[in-house]
Amino acid sequence: MTQGSRVAVKVWDLPVRLFHWIITVLFVFQLVTGKVGGELMRWHKLSGYAILTLIVFRILWGFAGSTHARFSSFMAGPVKTWRFALRLFSRQAVPQLGHNPLGGWSVMAMVATLAVQGVTGLFANDGVSHEGPLSPLVSLDASNLMTDIHDWNLKLIVLLVTIHILAVVFHLVVKKDEVVVPMFTGVKHVPPELLRERREMPRGSALRRAASREHSASYIVSSRRALALFVAAVALVGVVVVVLPRVIEHAGDRNIPGFE
């Protein structure tokens, strides 16, 4: 499993890789359909539901997934993240198998903003003929507020995507760290010494000062668990966007107090 002096290590599991690229395609589709509007808004809503489902799955997978998919493997506190950022341009920065602390916060920011985008879309309206499935639950003013948040949050997502692309270019050009291909194959080729447990390094050493939270050993979770969590995500979003609106409509037809 060697490539020169490097060792092939399975880092990204299939669910993480599929999530990454499907979200990318769906987000571009959302930009186009949202910009064009009209009859494409139907597809805009459907792809929005798909993104929301994937976000719910990614949150679940962040707690129950493979080693490098878990939030605990890459989330670091502000002090450790700041120290890593200061050493990013030096040789003291500890190379990572998974996400580094800055990348970890980038992942969390992206998941959070996409979640906000999906949730606000459920209550938003386009001012013409299309509205989110849960908009009847709120007043027109509240729906318009959700629409404004939806629009402004999109600008934030575009900013985060731009930063992400620049970070990828930085790692490719400056750090000579291949980060794109592993997101297709799941495999990284790294120096053998990278596989040593960082926490075993002597306290006060350069590696210890810019310590990684990763473990040298990692595991890939069964695809059956991923499928079960994805089905749960589909069911949850399905209840919200299909079942709940029908309940609301049925209650309104019966003039039940609170649903008028």
C-alpha cells in the first residue's frame, strides 16, 4: 500500500464523499433555479428538500459515522484553532488525515448555514405563486422575514463556498497537500510518521504545541448504519414537508381553532 515513501490510508467513507459531491451539485442547481424562478421554483423546492435531508443525515453521521466523519475528530476549541492558524504557514503545523481545526469549523459553518437555508425555505415565499410548505403556519410578515433571511443567508453560503475553494487551492499549491482526489477515492497517501499517535509526542515538542486531535487508528462504519440513518433523515424531512402540511390543510378545512 505504498506510493513512494507514502502510505495509503482510507480517510473518507463513502457517505461523506457522496454527501460532499451531491450537496455541491444540488447547491449549484439551487442557485440556477432560484435565479430563474417561475416554473423552476417547483424543482427549487424539491432540491431544497433533498439538501435538507442530506444535512439532517450529515448531522447524524457526525455523531455515529466513521472516525474522520465525526465532529469530535476535527472540532477544536478557539485557542487550539488560533494556534493552528498561526502555524498554518510554518513547518510546525501538524498535517492532518481528516479536517484540520480550521477546516472543521468550516464544515460546521457550512452545515449550519445550509440548515438555516433549508429551514427558512420551508416558511418562505417568492411573492408570486410559490411558498414553503410550512408558510401557512406563520403570518405573512413572518414568512417575509424568513424569505429575507433565506436571501441573505444565501450570500453567506456563497462566501463560505468561496473561502472553501480558496482553501483548497492553498493546500494544493502552497502546502502541496492533495485534498481533492481523496474526496473522490476516500484514500490519502501520507508519510508513515503521520500515522503515529500525536498524543504520544513529548509535551512541549513542536508537534505537541500544534497538536492534532486525530488518532492514528481509524475505522470505517458499516454502510448499513449509513443507510439506516439516511432513511431516518428522509422520514423526518418527509414528515415535515409532506405529512405536516396535509395535517394543517385538513385542520384548516375543519376550522379547528389555531389553524384558521
